[in-house]
Amino acid sequence: MLRARDRMDRTYADPLDIRALSAVAGCSEAHFIRTFRAVFGETPHRYLQRRRVERAMALLLRGTSVTDACFAVGFNSLGTFSRTFAAIVGVSPSVYQRRSPTSAVPTCFAMAWSRPFTRSSSFGEADRRRR
């Protein structure tokens, strides 16, 4: 599972290929999806979306346009990107880019504070209270 997750992290901009990822993990496609969710708390598709949004957040803070960030991280549709970004981060990409209050703090703190969380994670409740 870790090898498959690492592959997803390296090739986040490519389309999700469950067959190839399950081969990396050494199991069937259905078993891979079930086991991935049990181990990491989210499906491979949701994990990949969250990783793409994290990378888009970094691009947006560097001044990349929303459209360029959308396609750079592997989304094929600006509408899907905006909807997914808003669902994970809580605001639209353009609002996130305009707010960007993180320029006055060290990058490590900004990344830790702005990292999206998974609702099923054990740390999710503390993150929700903080926001």
C-alpha cells in the first residue's frame, strides 16, 4: 500500500490508474481499493484529489493563475477543480489565492496550517475546531 501511495504522490498529475496501482500493491483492484481505504482512511481517488489540491494550493500561493494550477495538478475541468478545491479547503481557489495571509509566516507553519485534512482522520476534529 505504501508503494502504491508513493506512486500516486509522484504521478499526481497523471490520470488515476487503479489497475497499475493494484499491481504495485500486489493485489486485485477491488482488494486494493478496500485495503487502501482501511489503511489510509480514504479511497485512492479521494487521496489523489486531496494531494492534487494540496499542490494546487502551493501553486496558487506562488501566484499561478487558477486555470494554470488546475491543469498543472491533473484536473481536466476547471469546474471540477473549483468544486473539489472548495469541498476540501472550504473556499474557492480564487478566494484562497486572494486571502493568502501566509506570506508573513515561515513556509513550514503555513503548509501545516493550510493542509487539508481528511474528515475520517483522528486529527480532523482538532483541525475543525482550530478553523
